[in-house]
Amino acid sequence: MAANRRSGRGEIDLLVHADGRVVAVEVKTRIGEDPLVQVTREKLSRMRDAAALVSPRPSRIDLVTVMFDSSGATIRWVRGIE
């Protein structure tokens, strides 16, 4: 639906249809370290604020993490990170 959509003080990386609903998706990528360490309470607050201002309004916020290491890439989709 949309990518890199600025809204208020934050940004929605992806706005997608998933599981029959509109979902805001944050994408985090790291080399050699779990990208979940980048998702702080402040970041979650900014994501919620941004999601509240976009149209159509997402019913859920998900996180996609991509971690690169010597064995390749590991991709994880975490549903409902709020």
C-alpha cells in the first residue's frame, strides 16, 4: 500500500494488507546483532503516534527484522509488537 510514509513525529516503513487488515510494519536490519535491540519504548511510542495519523489507520503494528551474519540473513516477522 505504501512505503516510508512520514506521519507526525514518526515514519511508517510499510503500510500493508496482512491477515485481512491494514498493518503498519517497522523494518529493522542489523549485521551480527539482533535488530530487536533497536526497538525501544521511545521507538514504539513514535510508531504508535505515526500509525494513529495515517489513513487508512492500521489495526496492528508489526516488526520485520533482518539480521545478517556469516551464515547469511535471518528474517523474522513479529506480529503485534504494541
